[in-house]
Amino acid sequence: MKPIKTILVVLVSLTTSYSFSQYTEVINSNRPGVSSSAFSVGTNVIQLEVGPYMLNEEHRPLRRDDKSIGVDFEGRYGLLWPQLELNVRGTFQSTKREFTGSIANDETFSNFKTLTIGAKYLVYDPYKNAEEEKPNLYSWKANHSFKWKHLIPAVAVYAGANYDIKDNPFLDPPGGIEGFSPKIMVATQNNFAGGWVFVTNFIKDRIGTDRSDFTYILTLTKSITDQWVVFGETQGISSDYYADNLIRFGGAYLWHKNFQLDTALTFNTKDTPSVFGVTLGASYRLDFHKDKEESDGTSAEEELERRTNQEAPNRKERKRKKRKGNDFDDGLN
């Protein structure tokens, strides 16, 4: 009976917390892709997501070969309301650039490719307080069937600021930007039956500068088991100086409810430059979240116990009536 009770505890916790917050019982990471989900990590949750990577970029027309190592990182914190999240996101990279032409002019440089601080807020949640979204404890089909309302996504907006040093070597061409510049984003998320999640990001970056660009990211994730997840992603970048379409795929493993490991491959289909990257990452959270229902004495465990206690007298009454009926039948015989 213990496994059954554990399953019921998880289902009850999802039922009770779904209507009150975006907090989940297990870590909710943006990795291994680069898109941002529409939902926050939950109030009073501190989360760190980091991913060392290796990257090769070969620009054949310029006869230039860049070999890089770096790290992507993001710190997330749920503040004040379930819908609000503050975050710091960036990439630090070290690159060795080699020229294969007649004139050798190799160089090595390191710096932040990106460094951004901002806030994300969920403005629309189609699942909030939806009674029909509660798990059906008696029907697998009901929990996994398609619903038209799932086509309506959750929507979040983001506003932040980039910081670039003067003559940043990772801006092409270098120079022209120094200090802070605005960044805005709209993120959507659909949670489909069967463990499918579809996330979109539409980003306008370094607004008001001559290096401003527009980026879209489409990410499709599928949970294979309770611990394994696979994903595919496409990222389009468009600006006056650079355009690309990157493709990623990979997976993640839930080691612990507060700890996730992941890996991903990145590549494109052009040679100006061609791109191939490998990432290994991890996400970890410090969970100080407390739901309102927990402070009122109605946590998932307590809710299950309450329901069990309510059903116990009814079961006893049914058994008593059944025995009484059997005794009556015996008397007739």
C-alpha cells in the first residue's frame, strides 16, 4: 500500500499547489535548451543553472577557425508573488582564433558574450484554478487525452538590461556598445498531455544600439519517464551584422527533486560560420518555498490523511450494513 499512498500524495500535491502557485515538487529548469519557460521557479526558491560547453566555429570564406570553451549560467529567484521571477543570465567564453590564410594572425581573447539582469512576470495562466485540470485518480485516459484548451498557452513578459564592456570582442564587429541596453521578451508555454511541453520565446535584444537583434526560440520537450526528458530546439537570430538558425537536441536526467543533469548538441547548416557545440550542465535549487495551504495545515500529506479519515467512517458504515444484511438473509434461510 505504501507505493499507492506515495502516488496519491504526489497527485494531491499537484492538485493543491496548481491553483495557488507555480511551484512544483521537482526542480523546474530552463536547461538544457536556451529558452525561458513562462513559469517562475516559485516564491522563495533560489535556483542556479550552469552549463560548461565547447564550441567550434569555422568561417570558410574568411578562413577563420574559432575554438572556444565557456560557461552559460543563470540565477533565478521567486520574489513576492508566484508569477514574478528575478534572474541574472550570462555567458563567459574564452576563444582561440586561428586564420588559415597566407597571413597567420592567431589571437586569444576572453570576456562575457552576454550578461543580463531582469524580471519575468506571468501575465496569463490558462491552468489557474481550472477544476478540470486536476488529475483524475480513476482514469488514465482522462489524464492523457487531448483537450482543445491546451492550445491556449501561458504567457509571460520579460524586461531586463544587458551590460557590455567597451570593445567587446564577441560583438561583430567589436566596439560600438558600452554600458547598459534594454532587452525585452515574450514567452509562451503549452503543457500538453503525455508529458509534452512547447515553449516559445520572442526576444528583442540590445534595443537602441547598432547591434540590436531579434531572436526567436522554439523548444519542444518530452518526458520519457519520471526522471528522463528529451528535447529539440531551433533558434533564429537576425540583425544587421549576423544571422543564423541554430538547432539543438539533447536530454536531462532528474537526479534528485532539487538537482538535474543535462547535455545538448548545437549545430547549424551554413558555413559563415559553421557551428558545432557540446554542452554539459546542471541545475540546483534551494527550496524555501511554503504554500499557503501548508501554513493552514492542509499540505499534500495532511490533505490525503484528511480524505482518508473522512472515507474511513463511510467504509465502516458500509461494512456494518452489509453484515446486517447478510445476517437478515441467514435468518430467512
